[in-house]
Amino acid sequence: MDGLIVAIGLPVTIVCIIAVVACVVSMAWAFGAKYPKTENYTLSKQWKREPLLLSATEVSPVSAAHHDASVDDLIGGSASGKW
């Protein structure tokens, strides 16, 4: 049993120590790195990206069941814009 602990435990310990040292070195190397500033978007600028519409639910529209068109806004929200 002691031979197994040494045979398995020593390589695992060495790999963990190497991983920790690699993480510390990479953090120290990137500490002084200057990243380019991102440009903040304001409504006065033209939108240059493709439209993106995500849904958090797979709920079907319920306006037919409740006979009210405004109920859809409560479930999935709404989106408007220039498509």
C-alpha cells in the first residue's frame, strides 16, 4: 500500500505544484499588460453589429388563452428596433 501512495501521490503532487507555479507566473506576466480600451456605445452612434435576440424561456404565447395581447410582454418581454 505504501508503494502505491508513492507511485500515485508523488506524480500528482508534482503536477499540482507545476500547475500552481504556472498560474502564478502567468498572473505575474499579465499584471502589467495594457489592454486596449473598449469604446462605450451611446444612442447617438450607429449600431454596427448584427441583431441578437435571445429568449430565456420556451413558453408559447398565451394571448390566445387569456384574450389579451399585453400578456405576452409579461412572459418573454418584447423587442423593437431596426432589423
